[in-house]
Amino acid sequence: MTQPISIAIAGVGKIARDQHVPTIAADPNFRLAATLSRHNALDGVPAFTSLADLHRALPDLQAIAICTPPRGRLELVREAIALGLDVMLEKPPAASLSEAEALVAAAAASGSVLHITWHSREAAAVEPARAWLAGRAIRRVAIDWKEDVRVWHPGQEWIWEPGIGVFDPGINALSVVTRLLPGALLLDRARLRFPANKAAPIAADLSLRSDDGAPVAVAFDFDQRGPQSWDIVIETDRGTLALGEGASKMAVDGAPVAVPDVPEYARLYQRFAELVAARESDTDLSPFRLVADAFLLGERETVGAFDWNG
């Protein structure tokens, strides 16, 4: 592109500061023009509290990366599209599956590009693993995705809104496995463990199956103390694939496999730039559908109250 894409960030929280801001700064395809937030701002970057005010001040703005909590996103996406902006959407894409489908439809009816992102799909080992799995029969899959909410979302009460909880990190694992396995994944059973004082689960066990009937056992935990684990193991008719550290590491039959060293968010923004140039959208909702199915079919268990001070 001859000129960088002028982009704003909506929601100046941890994920925006940790990932979006430094990635945009390092990518010549983009220029951070402004932020949109009711509470936070960035030094040296024009800040606004409404999208209408932002657009009036910066009529040449081309795109917006939405990093706000899921509730209220549909209205924000619709407003952005009405202003002719291209939209990058952090995961999870919306507060509900119906809202996610509505914003996909709104983008499809407009001339705007919509990129529903799944950053873990851009982890270094995902595409090499996908290539290795091609032509192999999958026998079984095991997913262990366990981390401490106190470390990754300190004091962030929005994480306990209905429909989120452990599925905020868990959806990352589902985004990877839906990329790796051909066809649709179907949920057979789910068990969701809710803290007595929270409206979202802190842990979940899912039983899925692939189109070919291969079992996929999933264990999510948002209360993992000590070492964190983000692991996927796939047994096939010709060897076992292991993905570790959030699919950034790869091994086959225990032997490490070299993978490209490109950060996830750098790849996300490269993909967004390609979509903007081609005027195409990427709106896969398959990981989100599995989360919705888990809440629809899941058996609920109440566990001890959650304490941020643990």
C-alpha cells in the first residue's frame, strides 16, 4: 500500500496496550490515528469518547480495531460501518451468537471490510500443524487450556459477565482446533463450573467429536496456579502432533519441529491489511458457536466463591 491505513482503537484496556498499540506501531501498513474510550487514553494520541466526534475530527479515518468488552459491540460495529469504516474485531466477537451473526450481516450488506479475529489461529505452529495433518486420519484430540485469571485479567470484572469466564481463553483453543480439523466439530456434552459469586464459569470440560467421529476432550481452567498450560495433542494414524505454549511450539512424536517466529498480532494485522486491499471480509464464527453450544447443553456445577486476592 502506498499510504498506511489510518486506524483508531476502540477500548484502551490491557489487550489494546499489550498487543494492538505496539503491533500498529511496528507495521508500516497502519498508522494509529486516535483512540475511542470513555475512561482511558494513550499519551500523544488524539482521544475521543464517541465515534461520531472522532469521525468529525478525523474524516479521513479508514478503519477501527474494536477491543471493548463484548457487550455493546453490535451497536459500535453498526455505527462504524455506517461511517464507512473497515472493522477489526477482537475476540470474542459479541455478547451473543445472535449479535455476532447480526454484525456479520450488517458488514455483508455494506461496503465495509469486517475481520473477526482469532489471534491464536495466528500462532506460529498452527499452519505448519495444519499442513502436517493433511492426509492423516485423526484418532483423538486432547486439549488442556489452563491459566490464572488473576494474572491475565487482574481485577477485570467484565470477564465474569454471563457467557464469558473461562471461555475467554478457552475460545482461543477452540479457534485453533476448528482451524486444524476438517469439517465441523460437534458438542456432545459439557460441564461448566461456576463460582458461587460469579455469573460465568471458572472451569469447563467439553466432549466434542469431529466429522469423522474422532473424540475431542477439552479441559479449561481459569484458576490454574503455578505453570500455565495451553496444550493440544492430536493422535493420528501416522504419528502424534503436540502443540504447546498456545500453539507457538510444535512437536511430532516427541521431536520438536521448527516453526516461523512471527508474533500472532503481527500476523493478524498483516491479514487485515490484505483484506482491506482486497475489499474482502473474514467472518468465521465457528469457535463462538461451540461456546454457545456449551452454554446451551452444559450441566452447571456451583463451586467455591472466587476471590481476586486468591
